Amino acid sequence: MLNSYINPHVNTINQFIVINEKGNVIENESPFFKDAIGKPIKTLHPFFENIDFIPKKETQELNFKCVNIFLDDVRYVIDITIKTFEKDTNSLVIIDDLTKHYNNLQKVTQIRNETIINSQLLKYKNHILQEKERFKNRFIRSFSHEIRIPINSINRMCLLLKNTNLSQNQRYNLNVVTNINDQLKHIINDILDISRIETGYFEINTSSFNIYEAIDHINAISKQKCIEKGLNFICKVDESCPLFIDGDQYRLTQILTNLTENAIKFTTSGTIKLEVIVKNKAKNTIELDFKINDTGVGIDKKKLNAIFNGFYQIKNTKIKDNKGIGLGLSIVKHLADALKGTITVDSELKKGTSFTVGLPFAISEKQTLDEKIIEERKQLENAFKILVADPFSKAEIELESIFNQKKYNLNFVESGDAVIESLYRKKYDAVIMNLKLPKMDGLDTVRYIRLSEDADFKDIPVIMVSTNNDEEEERKCIQNRANAYISKPYEKKVLTKKINTLIKEKADLLT
Amino acid sequence: MKISKKVVLIGHFGVGKSSLIRRFVENTFSDDYKVTIGVHIFKKSVAIPEEGKDVSLVIWDLEGNDDIRDTRTSYLLGTSAYIYVFDVTRPATYNTIGSDIEYLKQHSDKTPIRIVGNKEDLLTKEQIKDLNGEIEPLIDFFTSAKTGNKVDELFSKLAMELI
Ligand SMILES: Nc1nc2c(ncn2[C@@H]2O[C@H](COP(=O)(O)OP(=O)(O)OP(=O)(O)O)[C@@H](O)[C@H]2O)c(=O)[nH]1
Ligand SMILES: [Mg+2]
């Protein structure tokens, strides 16, 4: 330790200058300042110019370390000590030449300072970039909000127009306008989504969820869309995947629906496949690969890198419903990043595309379904599943009180369209439907059901409900192959009896 | 004898203390950073025609550090004025400006202190204005040793005030 203090002084010769009361040099042993004797020390070097503050007749020692001086263009780095004495009016200046030592110190300091400065500058540059980015995103967000107002107004005006007398041509054109406006809305929502992700306005909510159920849900939606387009949809979950995992189910769903929708959009025939593969499984964590394959148009290998940038679009004139812009994929990429996952894509033109999203999850502590839930599920499986379409507010309460919860499981919807959608998604045992429904009314709906090709529900028992108790109405219902017509208010005995016999009849028919 | 005043340049490393002095004394500038260790002492006389006087400024170029409390206090003895320099592109060099000034005042209460934001050539007027908002009331000059902007003004005004 002491050596580091001693070393610089080894081999150095102390130089002495003595000055008198007036500050004139009276003795000089320093080779630095030749011919100094008799001169005011102030004239030797600017260093000495402002040392008037040094008290005389006091014993004191002042150290000035590491003073750079140039003499005949040579740089020296010296320590200067000035000593004053109580009993002497003369003072002593001691000069210590430590040039070599300080030169080494300078090298170290140079490197250290440069490193720190560079990192500070980098940090600041990043900060400025982030500020810019934040500004841009704020702008996009408020712009997107603003633009929604006129878009919604156009929508409303279109609806108003639709209800007026229009020629076929006008109606067609109006439809085009409405569709374009819908697309615009879609784009704006996507942009908003991206800017939310980028600005961190978006949250990740982690909770334990049933992965099989989550995939099942996506399966239901996607299958429906595929059926409409004449495509097959296959969905598989690796059986070694635990039942419950911790993660953000909402974001996962967003990723997978975006990718499957994309696949459906760019595929005109063949199969869409969603697979969940266990890639890595540790004690508490698991990595899952979500693979979405399609047999669609494919993407040019050269363009694969670009597809995650916003607004990329696969050019293909054959695809008529080319509503999409590439923002969906950009969102997926952002989401995958935010969830600390990866996304890769593989594709061959005209053969198809395959996206793989790898995401990490924690394996939930609890892996068993609650007894209660199991019991409820069992009940649910055994219960008659009845779809009710009755938009009138009291219907739900009335029917819930009529039907025993254990034996019957009721699902309520409010429109004819919703009836069809629900039937596609889930198997029901019977439908209770009000004749008066918004958009597609009860009669149209039952007609649709009977004409549909879907073996799962085309023969489902349908009970029509009306407040009119009108024979003519009843005749029409039966003509359209509803199974029964009852009038409101609902009566427990009538309704349960009807339902039970209809379901039994159908079951008998099948066996 | 000519009036001689000791002016000390102080501030974080790399803010441009040596460059400001070189611009003032030699009217040159270099983009290379050569760290100062210890202290360099320069001298330049400034004519003040209004008073018919010359002032010698003995300018002490101190080594920069992260914390000015680490400055060797002997360097500060006999100082007539401080120029506190920071780098407008590095917040780390001006974040502690308030407490740094406080420290210098504790040291010698009556000594004037000029506060200088250097490297103004690297920022736009708007960026300078934004920065100004944070430390506004304190700053005396925005200088550039590179372009020479406000460098002479800084030293000559100070010289005038010191007589
Ligand atoms: N663009 C620009 N660069 C500057 C300016 N002043 C100084 N620099 C650069 O900043 C770096 C540091 O300058 P110096 O003058 O050595 O800084 P310093 O404050 O003396 O640094 P230390 O001696 O370590 O305390 C050098 O690379 C200079 O070229 C300026 O006004 N504009
Ligand atoms: Mg320097």
C-alpha cells in the first residue's frame, strides 16, 4: 500500500526555491526556472501569479498536486508544495517532478473518461429517440381516436340510407361503401393496438388458465369460419401439455386468432392446422410452440422478412376478400415480443405457409379441476342444452325459474343470427325461439336451420314462441318445420312437457 | 503592475473546459478529447477600452471529475471567479448543478460564478430551449468551443466585471 505512495518519489529529486517576504526569489535549486534569483516569483510562471493569499509568519504547508507546466515546449507534471514558517519571513517552494507517474495516470483516466462519456451519450441518444417515438405514438393514438368519429358517422349514415327506398344498383353501391368503411375501422383499430403495445400502454395479465379450453375456444371460432369458406380445420394439443399454465390467455388468443384468420384469408382450398407442441418442459416452466399451417398462396421467400413490418400485404388478385393489410402480423410480432416469445415463418409459394410462435409459460401449481367444477361439468354434460332466443328482458328470469338448473342448461341469445352462430359452435338439444327477433326473424331462422346441411342441427327440435296466440301464425311456423308453437307468457307445465317429448322423440329417431 | 485575476474552470470531465480555454487563448479547436489531469494554467490579457485598462486572466483549467467535491481544494485558493461548465448533450453533467454551485459558494461565498452550457452547436434551438426549462434561472451562457459562439463574450464580460 505504502509503495504506491513511495514509488513515484523514488528517483525524483526535490527542487527548492526560497522566496523572501516580498515574493522575490533568493535561492533557487530548480533547473526548471533558470536565472530566477532576484526576480519576483510571480514572473516565473502564471501558477505563482495569484498566491498572495498565502499567509506569512505562520507555519503552513500547501500542496498543489499534478500541476502541468510547459518549459521550452516540454510538458512536465509536477507537485508544488509551498511552506511558510512562523519564525521566518522567507518561504520555501518545493517542486517534485512526477511527469512519468502522472503520464501513466493520464492514460488510465483517458480510457475511463472516454468509456463513461460514450455510455452517457448513448443513453441520452436513446432517451431522445424514445421521446420521439413516444411523441409519434401519442400522435398516432389521438389521430386514430379522432378519425373514428367520422368513420362511425359514415357507418350511421349508411345504416340510415339502407332503410330508405333504393334501387338495386344503389343498394349494391351502398354495400360497397359500408364494407370499405368497415375495413377502415379495422385498420384504425390495428394501428391503435400497435401503438398501445409500443408505448407500453398495454398490459400483460398473467393468470392460471386451462390451455385445452383456450385452444378449444379458438377451434370453435376458426372451424366455423373454415366451414363457411369450404376449408378443413384441424386442431391438436400435445398430450404432454399440462392442463393449467400461467400466462396471458387474452394475448395468446389474440395471437392465435390473428394467425388463423390470416391463414384462412390467404387459403382458398385445403386445410388449416393449429397445433400446440411442447418444446421444453422443466419442473415449473414450459415452452410451447403454437404452429399454424395453411395450404394457401404462400409467401415469396425473399419477402418473408418483411411480413412482420406493418402494412405488408401479400399481393394476390385471386383473393377477393382481400380486406387484410399486414398489420395483423405486425401485432402478432409485437405481442410475441412483449410476451418474451419468438415467431418464425416458413413458406413456399402456392404450397402454403407455416407460422410458429414460441411462448414461455409457468406451469400452474394447481393442476386439478375443482371438484365442484367437475361435478358441474358432469351435470352440464348430462343436462339438456337449450338455446333460447328471446330478446325481451323478462324472458331470461322467467325461463330460469321454469327450468331446473341441474336438468336443463340454458343459453340466451337475442337475434336470429346469433342462434345460427351458436348452433355452429356448440351442440344443443333444442331451441326456444321468439318469432319476433331483430334482423333475421324467427321464421327465417327456423327456415335457415332446416335448409342447412349441418347434420348436427338441421333436425334440432325448435319451439316457436309468440305473444299473439294466433292460429294463422302457428300454421306458418309448422309449415316452416318448427316443431311446436306456444304462446306467451311461458307456462312451466306446457313448456317442460313439450321440450321433454321433443327431445325424446329425436333421441328415439336416432336409435 | 497589471491587474491579474485567477479564473477557475470547473465541471464534469469532457464538458469542454480545455476546449473553451483553447478557443479563447489560441482561437483553435480540436475534436480529439485529451483528458486533463491535475491542472493547466493559461494566461491571457483582456483589454477593456472603456476603462483604458488591461486585465490578465490567469485561467486554471482543472481536471474534470464526476463529483466536484473531489476537486483538490488547494486549486481553488485565491480564485476571483468560477466558470462552471456543463455539456448540453449529457444530462449527467448538469443534473447536480444546484448542489455543485452550493458547494462552490460554501467554499468562497462572494466569488462570482458563471454557469455555461457548452457544445450548444450539437443541439437545435428547440432542444436548448427544452433543456433551459429545467435549469433556466441558473445558466449564463450557451457556448460552443467548436464554433467559438459566445466564448469571447464569456471571458471578456467576466474580465470587465472583475475590475
Ligand atoms: N461539438 C463540440 N464538441 C466540443 C465542444 N467543446 C468540446 N468539445 C469536445 O468535447 C471533448 C472534450 O473536450 P475537453 O475540452 O477536453 O473537455 P474537458 O472539460 O477539458 O475534459 P476534462 O479535461 O476531462 O475535464 C473533446 O472531444 C472536444 O473536441 C463544443 O463546443 N462542441
Ligand atoms: Mg480538460
